[in-house]
Amino acid sequence: MDIGADTDSEYDSEEKEFWFVFPFIGKMAAYFQWHYDKRSQRTSILSGSDYMAEVRDGNPTNCHDMFRMTLDLFYHLVDELKHYEYLKEGKGCVDVQETVAIFLYIVGHNTRMRPMADRFQHSTETVDRKFRRVLQAVHTYGQHLIKPDPNVVGLPENLRGNNKYDPWFERSIGAIDGTHISAQPSAIAFTDILYAIVYLCDGCAILVGFYYLVDSGYPIGASFLPPHKATRYHAQEFRRRSTRQPKLGKELFNYRHSSLRMVIERAFGVLKARFPILSNMAKYKQYRQHLVVSTCCALHNFIRINNRRDVLFNTWENLDVERDDMQTRNNGNSLESSVSAKRRHVREMSNVSKRAMGEFKNDMTDHMWEEYV
């Protein structure tokens, strides 16, 4: 009888049984740790409600730094959303104030969901759900904020009497411009958005004879007054001492047109400075990206309407704004892009209105130059 052979055979059999059972033991241990021996991930002593209390009772600048608006304005926004029933108090542990704060923190600092979950001590699923809820609510509230002002019938009062603009642009009721937003729409969607903007702006209730100032990428028409093409336009082009003074009527018109229209460039500057999410947006679904842009614009108008002395407005008020990359490339000295060319075929812009506005612009240029020289 070979005892050594029997021993080796038994050892091999036990080893096979061990390696067969071992994976199951490991899975059972992992299952126990996951479901019965959990370790809490949100362990900060500063809960979301405690953090809100800290912001509320702390230095007044903290609220503006964190939520991009003053504390009083934050409360007013919450009250408005509740008044119109876009947001309602729920049965959970996250009230409406904290829900709005989560949203403002994300768009105001371009913060991702995991850091926000740690900051407010909620799950990422809860933070994402609250973000989507406020996103939809503020987007809907935007219908009260993003619309033409029917009381505007010409230049603002502070510009009336300024011979640089008055009476030349006395019937200008605003400016239209574009800016680069870090979103990811499809090519078809981008074209649809451009046409929607043109239709929307030209479809506003504009009194006959009044118009918007636009750049050379927009079509001339009954309500659009662009600058002269193939002529220097932006303020940066008039900075050099040798070229500071306009030498032609078209240059003078373009210079004054640009300096007056710069107000909307400053508006875009404030918008993107307040909401960095517009400069580097997360890879949200396309529908959510669209809502983020419109919602940030609605919040911008909300702050402008209720607090014109906001810190960011004061900072950008007299700032000489640099042009966007896309806008700088298309200043009228180059061929129009395919998108700009398509803009020129918007059906609402008839040939008659184009000729009429062209004659109006040329007459204004001639009279402006006669008075200047």
C-alpha cells in the first residue's frame, strides 16, 4: 500500500475544494460589508441645513460669493418661485431654500455633483434631482424676465442729450449680440437656434421706426441696424494714437455704433463671470444644456431688475470689453460665414425694408460726419 500516494491525492482534492469554495466566501464577505456593515459616506458635522444657517448668519458677502446674489435677493428668488408654484415644499429633509442654494452653487461655480453631495451632505442622486427641479422651475420663471420692455422707446435717459449718440441713435431701443457658450448642440440644432433668435428678435412688438443695434453678422432690415462693412469697427481698432480719430464718415458711424452697442458685450461679460458653467459646461444631455443657458439668462435679468447696484454690474460698468473669438473674426472685413449668409435670407426681412434701413444708415452717416468735421 502506497501511503504517500494516498496522502498526495487527498491533499489535491482538498486544495480543489478550497479554491472552489473560496470565491463564494469572498462574495459573501463583500455582500455582508455592503449591506450589513456599511460605513456612512457623508460624515461631516456640517449638514446642508447647518451650512445654510452658517451662510445666513455669517458675513453678508458670503452669500454673494457662494450663491452669486445677496441674501435678500436669494430670499426674494425663493419667494417668487414658491409664489408662482414652480417650487413647493416637500416632505423630505431638503427644503426649498436649500434646493435653490444647491442649484445656484452649481451654476455659480461650475461644480460637479459629487463635490456638491459632500458639501450639502446628500447623495449624488438627491443633488442631481434637486438641480433638475430648480433648473426647470427657473427656466419657466424666465417667461416673466426675458422679454422686451414695452416702456423703452429710445435711448436711456442718461444718454439723451449726449451729442455722441443723440439724436443719431435716438430710436435705438436696444442691442442684439451673440457669445460663445460651452455647450454641445448638434449642427442642425445650432442652425435652428440661430434662426429662432432672429425670428424672436424681429418678431418682437417694435414700433415703426425703432430698431436694435446689431453687428455685421446680422441682416439689415426694418428693425436691425448693423455697422458699415469693410470698415474698422471695434473700440480696440481706434486705440492707437495714429488711428484714434475717425477719418471717414463710415468710421465715425461705426465707432459710435460700437461704443453704444458695447452695453450688451458687458452684459455677456457679467453673465459669464457670474455663471462660469457657461464657459465650461459639464456633459449634460442636450436638453439640459439648453435649459442651463436660458436659466442663467433669467437669473441675470432677475438680479438686474432687483439689484442694479450688484457688485458685478459695478465692476463691468465701465470696463472696455474684449470681443469674443467668433465675433472678432467676423467684423465685416471678411467673407460672411455660411450661418451669417443664411441669416440674410430670413423671410421677415423684405428687400424694401433692407433698402429703407440702408438709406437711413447712409443719411445718418453723412449728417453725423458733416457735424463732426
